[in-house]
Amino acid sequence: MADQKTKTRHHHGNLRAALIEAGIDLLSEGGVEALTLRKCAARAGVSHAAPAHHFDGIDGLRVAIAEEGFLRFRKRMLDFADAGEQSPRGRLQGICKGYLAFAREDPALYDVIFSFRANSELIEQVQVNAAPAYQVLRDTCAPLVPPGTDPLVIETQVWSLVHGYALLNMTGRFGACTPPDDAVLALLDRIGIAA
Amino acid sequence: MADQKTKTRHHHGNLRAALIEAGIDLLSEGGVEALTLRKCAARAGVSHAAPAHHFDGIDGLRVAIAEEGFLRFRKRMLDFADAGEQSPRGRLQGICKGYLAFAREDPALYDVIFSFRANSELIEQVQVNAAPAYQVLRDTCAPLVPPGTDPLVIETQVWSLVHGYALLNMTGRFGACTPPDDAVLALLDRIGIAA
DNA sequence: ATCTGCATTTTTACACTGTAAAGTTTATCG
DNA sequence: CGATAAACTTTACAGTGTAAAAATGCAGAT
């Protein structure tokens, strides 16, 4: 019995999923500041204290939202990789474009995903949820790792580059004179080649 | 008269500076969540409504804190650049090390500095405050820009790389197996060279 | 020197948020 | 059918930002 993972029982049905959905909507509509336990509860049609039985406070909800966010993040990267040129470097370009697309399409969700800090108590669970998304980047980098090089070095170079570029865009750093994505993506072609 | 910029008059003295100082202390002690108008006021020994006459709400205080933060950020980069090898690439390595040092020494202040988003109403003032810090990076990159290349391309590559690496560190991405800084800094030597 | 004006600060008040505790409803199972 | 537990509501409280009004005290003018 009770085989369906998200059971639709009791009063509301599956409140947990509804709250996560409401939270993601609030984020896309009003940014990180708009994400509130009470507003999520109101959208789901329950009292403001109901979420307490499904999440460990507002941070617990944010972790759950990040879990769903990482799923979408991963999907976006894979979609772009599958749609582009099917060479190792073509796929790397693809996932980086998907990376940027996700950040631009839902910047608040992107912010939530990367809002947990290393000293947080929640960081371990967030890392578990993030692992499949990072694995995409890892797999895509793998064919480009030169023999004798630690894969972590290549992965770190790629992640840092695209992550930093996405953030600099979101912080409005470039203002009117925004560089084209190619300015950064071109550097990808210099990663992992013999010096 | 009234030539001294931050005048020390009236009741408190210069409450504005005291509130900024209190805010920076709160950040380093308790992270971004600990930054509160009321706590800053309490530390400065004034009532909780006093800050309203010096800042435009909590966001106004955050902008002012970011202004001071960018000053310290700039100084940290210049200190590292001046202390290292005095070649164009040596200085670039220096400012990047200073960049990372600042982020690690005061992660919450670093977070505040880069917390304003492009759609914010405050972004223009933040950009003004940030300009001197970014100019350091710009000046350091200048000697490494190949003829015929837009300097913005080189700057963006360098900023994205170090900014992303700093953030990935702070989000605890690497966990136990943290790559050495050299894994990323080494890529700097491939920036701006002929393909 | 005193008085008036004004910047500064305090007091008071209110809405919103997270959270805890106790009570109520309802599904599930014996 | 009744007992039990899960889901949810109600109530309550502390902390936060913010606005408005009242009080304070310095500066310059008369």
C-alpha cells in the first residue's frame, strides 16, 4: 500500500508539493524576498502553520525548493547539450548555454539554489540534491580531461567560469555594455588543451 | 565651515558611520541574517528608529555597507598585487589572490556586496560604489589585452573565473576534496594569449 | 543673550514574518 | 465501530521594517 511516492491523502491532498510549487511561483514573481512561509501557505489554501508539518521551517522549505530547482537546472543543461553539436566540446558549450539560460529564465530560483553557505547545517542535504546536476557537468568535462590531469581541475575551471559569468550578469555588473556570451564561452576551448 | 566630511556634531556624533560599522561587525559575527536595522541601532546606542534619518531603510544601509565593503575589497586586491611579482601576469595573479582572500576573510560582507540584482532600484548607486574596485581589475588586465581585442572580453573572462571560483568555494561545493587555488589561477595564464 | 527653526532622536504604533504550543479535524488501522 | 495518529487550525509571542508624531537639543538670527 501507499506505493505512490507523494501520497494524495488527508485533508489537502499533497500539501508538500503544493507548497513547493507555490514557493517557486512566488520566487519567479517577486524574487527571493517574496518567498515566505505564510504566503506559500495562503497560496496552497491552508493556514500559516500548516507547512511546519512538512518542512523544518523556512530553511527547510528553501532546501526542498532547491531540490526541485536542481532537477530543472539539470534538465535545462541536458536539453541544450542534446540540441547542439554532438562533439565533446560542442556538448560542453551546450551545457554552459543551458546553465546561462536557466539563470536568466529564473534568476530567483537560481539564487536560492546557490544561497546555502558552507557553514550551514543544511549544506549536506543541499549537496546531495545538487549532485545529479553537477554530475552532468562532470560527465561533459570528462572527455576533455588530458591524460595525467586531475578531472577536478578541469571541472573547477569550467564551473568557475560559467558560474561567475552568470552571477556577474545577474548583479548588473555590465550594465549597458554587456559582453556577448561568446566572450566567455570562447575560453572554454582553451581549457584542457596542452599548454 | 563644516568642512570635515563626516561631521561629528549633534546628539550622537556621527551616527551614520557608527551604524555602518555596527552592521559590518554584525555581518562578520553572524552572517547576512544577522544584519538588522534594529540591532545596528542597539549597537550604536540609539533607538531603533534613528537609522531612518541616515539611510533609506534596511536596503539603504546595505548599500552604504557595500560602499565601505568595496573600499576594503579594492584595498585587499591592491595589497596582494603590490606584494607579489611585479609583472603584468604577476600582478593579475596578485589581485585574484586578494579577491579570494577578501571573500574568505569576510564572506558575509562579500555576499552583501554582490547581493544587489540587476533589476533593483539601488543597482545604479551600487555600481558607482563598485566602480573603483572594478577599475583595479581593469587596470591590471589592460597590459594583457592583445591588440585588436576588446578589453571587456579579457576582463570578463578574468572576473568570471575568479568570481565563480570564490562563490563555489563559499557554497561548499567542493566539500572535502577542494581543488587548490592554482587549479583556477593557472588558467589565468592562458587568457589573452594568441590562440 | 534669547529665541526661533530645524536636524536629530525617541516614542508609539502597526503590519508582516517565523515559530511554538495547544486544540480540532479526519484518515487509517485494528 | 472505535482508537490512534497524522494533518491541519487556532492562538500566541518575539523579532523585524516602517511610518507618524512627539520630544530633544544645536545653530544661527535677531
